[in-house]
Amino acid sequence: MNNDFNHRLAVVTGASSGIGLAVTCKLLEQGAQVVAMSRQIGELGALAERFGEQLYWLAGDVTQAADQARLAQLTASIGPVDYLVPNAGIAQLADGLDLAAFDRQWAVNGAAALNTLGSLREQMAAQASVVFIGTFLELATFPGLAAYIASKAALRAQMRTLAVELAPHGIRLNMVSPGPTATPIWSTLGLSDEALGGVATTVNQRLLNGQFLEPGAIADVILFQLSQGARSVFGQDWVVDGGYTLR
């Protein structure tokens, strides 16, 4: 990936923690300029101090059209967008038949990702690359997360067709589906500490290295998909799950 990202412009949403933060950090370390969008600055503050004007932070909600417009306006003032990672996402426990829960999670996990790409499409550089974020749970199950899994599965379906539609315009589109990863999203599920501990124990028993993945491990795969090293990869969903789905 040497020099792939140097002096290029990347956009990352949901960038203040977890995988989004790890992607942002690695892009900056590779010399990219990054527009990082999130509702709160979180740990991006430390990166801003470290990388200065290489990092642009935009406070915004990916589900809001006005904030999407502000994102497009900011990127237009900087230059063509070479890389896009619409990473913002939520996971909420709900009954599998609760369609309102699907609507809430699709709004962030699916529609917002598509809208972010749509709002920036005309600004994408030649040979631009986009990576959506899926989930390994499409290949497994997790009671209470049917709506979350369905939102990611719907995004994957659209990603595959969009990859064909956008390729003639120089935009390469793929997906990375993380396995159990140590990010703050687990604490938002609404489970008690005791229940979370039980989930962690069960999950770790299925992981081949016996522990949750680190966000940086997922970010490494995302950066490779963005890079010229993956220039012949179109419309693929790479599952990075530490062997979870092999059990």
C-alpha cells in the first residue's frame, strides 16, 4: 500500500470510535487527508492534535440530509474524493418482527451509507474506491439482532449491484464484514454487564485465537480493499471474523 494514500482525500463516517477511528488513524498515518464525520469528536481530538490540517472533522448525523449536504460542501472545497468508508452504524436489540426496529437501524446502517455515496458521487476521483461495512452475523445468528443483521444484508445486496453500475464511472465498490470486534457498539445493545460478560465468554470460545478482534485488524483489511492492491476486486464482501463462522 506504499504511497497509495499519500496526498489523497478520504471520507470516513462514524469516525470517532471503534473501526471508524482505526480506519481514520491508519489513513492519516499513510499520508491521506481525511474528512471524518461523527456526531461527537470523541477520540478524534487526539488525532487532530497529532495530524493538524491533515484531518478535517465535521460534526454531523449521517441520517440528516442537511448534514450530508454539509459533508458534500466541505469535500468539494478540498478536492476529489479518492476513498470513502461510510462506517456509521448502530445495533439495537429488538424482536425479529419489530419492523420499526429495522427502520431505525436501516436508516443508519443502510440508507445513510447509500446517501453518503450518493451525495459524494459527483466528487469521486478517477479510480475511486468505496468500502461499505457489513457484519459476520449474516453467516451466523444472534437472537435479538435480526433487524441489525437484515439492515446489513440489505446493504450488501445493493452493494453488489451498485458495484456493477458504478464500475464504468471509475468507482470500485466492496464490503468488509467484521466479526466480533472490541468496539463501543457492544455497550449500546442494552445488555447488562453480566449478560455482556456471558456473551463475550461464548464468543471467545468460537474465535480461533480466543479473543475479540481489534479494530485495527479490521481497518487493515479495509485499507487493502481501498488500495490499488485490490484494484481487480469488485462487489465482494470480505468476512473478517477470526474464524468464528468456521465453528
